[in-house]
Amino acid sequence: MPQLTFRPERFEGYMEFDEWESGPDFEFQDEVSRTSPDYVRWVQQSLNQVMGLQLAVDGVDGPKTRSAVRSFQQRRGLTVDGIVGAVTEAGLVAAGAAPPPGAGVALCTPAQRKTPAYVRWVQQSLNATLPANLVVDGIKGSKTTAAVVAFQKRNGLLIDGVVGALTEGELIKAAGKLPPGCGGPVPSAKGCPPYKSRVRLHIKILVQPDIPISTQVSNMQSVYGPAGFLVEVASTETLSLPDLEDLDLTLPDGDYCVHGAVSAEQAQLFNNRNNVGHNEIVVYFINSTDPPLNGCASYPAGRPGAAVVHDCSPWTLAHEVGHVLGLDHCDDPDNSFCLRDRLMTGCGTGSITNPPPDLIASEVTAMDDSSLTIYC
Amino acid sequence: MAVTLEQVRALLMPDEPDYRKAARLGPQALPHLRALVNGPHKMLAQKAAYLAGLIDDDRSADVLSDAARSSSSAVRVAAASGARHLRRPGAVAVVSRLLNDRHVGVRKFAIKAAAKSGNSVLLAQLGRIVTKDSSPANRALASHTLGKLKGGGGRIA
């Protein structure tokens, strides 16, 4: 087994490690040279990708590259110094960049990987990337180990059921969230004050809705903002897809708009993902659905999003994105049990009585746990 | 027990109604559905039209006929998708009208309704759509539908 030596690395003001040693749950071998031209080229490519820049990919760590690094760090709530260390590197990967050449994106020590908080992060990340359905309890039991094995197998990693640096790096890349307390941003540094994290929306317009999109987004911000989530419109694009403006949601078994299952037309619509980064949400504004719904938040695996129709209510956008973030309805119209002051009412957001509607604490926790509420 | 407008509205107001449960209201809901189709709330009108088709009563065709004349393309789409579930003679006139609609999405769902009915008049209209519809996707859908019916996959009424 190769011996790991890792040069002392200052983790951007959070902590220092004098030495990382290889061990039974640490399979990362290569020392990262963050000054090599190949590495700098990776940084430049990554910045171009995640920030939409046009840096020259020349491997030279010049003033433009450093300035772009500072912008990225500022955007993600990291220490702003223009230097790419382990945390910024992991942040780039979490934002959708490919892993750096010849390296993982390890942040945590073996001891840190044994904490319940770390195991919860692993479970959440596996749930976000596999159909794992793990209980997020911070306990590494047989089901978690089996899911790790499945993840390693899928990603061509050493299959041992243990999360080491390479598996950790792939989980960061796949789920888009950094592990907690390992030199990455601490919770207070995660957000963009006063927000805890953000939801990035990409708006794809097939049909302009009756209620302007700006109003719907503003309504969404009025609900999500007080709960700690910054709602950003990352991009807006008009799509000319007349055949999908009226979307058939019907599944082969006759059901419709079911979590984890999509119709052929939904699959076709959700292929339109220009500009969409990792763990960002796409909202398609369409004319109508069959059967008629205000919106539908079922989406193909790995392509989170929702469809919202022309005649939706002022709160449908916020409601459907709530579903995308993992929230269920909080009441039941069949039993005349309606909570009309809540965003996730199943009785119709068109009949909300005291706008803006509420999110309760357990819903905010569920949103926090979603891989789709991302670092600033 | 009589079905009230409020009961109907309560089942259709959800952003994602459960139509199977709503259909259990039965034919007594149809007068209310017709009122909603002709009312000012376009989202409720769509849901009402679709539900009328699911209830599958002779009077459902009247509701769908009103919906097929709506100024809202989304309501007309709902008329077409509702007609797909209506197995009554009155559905043919509704689908026939919608196959000639100016909106591509209405025609798409009318093609699907025609396929399900298997009615010879509607199939003749599908034949014209195969060559004349402005939407390549609708032409392909109509062609596929006719091919499938000729292969014995459809119900001829």
C-alpha cells in the first residue's frame, strides 16, 4: 500500500494539518501540487465553467486568474485570498467542476470521518445521488456501507465500503455539498448573510405565465428568505418547443406526477439544461399539463426541476420548488383538513389566506438537508 | 346526498388534484363542472373539463363541448384530454372539433383521444393530419396512431 505524505497545508484559515497519514480508511495517494501548470489550467477551466468566465486556459497563475479565484471565494463565503487551497478546490468541485488532475478533494481526517455529523453527510450525499433511501441518523450500519459500495462501484473507485479521501471527493462532486467540520466552511461561513444557503433557479420559458415570472419569484423569495434561503435566478432562457408546451404527464400505468417517475414528454423537456450547474433547479414555464395541474415537481434522476403552468397560482412556483427540495403536503383536502396559511398546503395555493404562507421548522430542516440548498 | 359546488371546488383547488378521488363525486358533479368550465377561473375550468371526462356520463360531453369552445387553449387541451376518458357517443363531436383546433397542443391531445375512440370519422381526420398538420410531431403521432390501429392495436367504435 503506498504511503501517503501530505505537505503541511493551511486550510484557508480554518485549521492546519501537519501531516496526514495513510490508514485503513484513507485511499488517497497523490500529493497535490497546486502550483503546477496542469493544476492552474484546471482552476482556470473550472472557474470558466462554474462562473461563466472566459479566462485564458494557459496554466499561468496571473492576476486575472487570482481575481477570478477571489470572486469565487467571495461568492461561496470562503476566505478571500485568491489562493486555491483544499477548501476552494473542494468548493469548485462542489460547484460542478471536474476533479483536479491527479487528485482527490480530500478535506477530512480519518478521525473526522467517524463523527456522526460526517456520517450524516455521507448518508445525505448517497441519498442525493443513488436511490439509497438511507435513514440519515449518523450511524454507519450495514445499509450505509452497502450504499457506499454501490457508489464506489458506480464511480470506479476502490470497493471497500469505506469512505476515504477519493470516495469523499466523488461524493462532494456528486452531491455538491462539502462535509461538515473538516476545514471546509463552518456553518456560519456557509451562507451569504443573512441567508444560510441558497436555491439557484434556471428559468426556461416555453409560455409566459399569466402571473409574471418576476412576481412568482418575488413571492417565492418572500417565503424562502425569512426561512434563511436566498432564491437566485441564475439564468433565464426562452425555449421554442411548441410540442411540449402542453405536457403529457401520464405514466404507462395511468398515474401522473409521481415522485421519481416521469413521462416520456417530461424526460424530453427536462433534457433542456443550458447553463445549469450541479444541484441547481430548473423551472419550465409551460401552457398546461395533462392531467391539468398547477405544476408538477417530478423530475428525471439527477435533473431536479419542476414544470409550472400558465394559469398557476401566485404561490405555485414556491410550492413546486418546495416539493423539489423534499417537502410533502402538510394537509389533506379529502378530509377537509386544510392548513391554508402554509406553503405546502395540499388544498391549493390558490386559496392561501394570509400571504406570504409559512414554512414550519421541520420543513426548513428538510430544506437544509436537501442537496439542492447550496453554498453561497 | 347532493354534491355541492363547494365540494367540487375543494377537490379541484389543489395544485395537484387527485382526479381518481374527485371522480367519485359522480354525475351529480357535472352541473357544477359545467359552471366552472364557463367561469372566470381558467385553472379550475381546465380541471373541471378533465374531471367531466373521467366521470364518463352522457352529460359529460356537454361539459367538454363547452370547454372545447373556450378562448383559453389550456382549457381546450383539457377538453381533449378529458375526451380521451369519455366513452360516450357525444365525445366524437368534441374530438372532431378539437382535431381542427389552431393550437398545436390541443390537436396533440385530440389525436390521442381519437386514437382511443377508434371512431371511423375521427380516423379519417387523423389521415388528413398525417399529411397536413403544421407540427411534425403531430404528423408523426397521427401516423403512428393509424399504423397501430391498422395493426389491430385499437378499439374501433
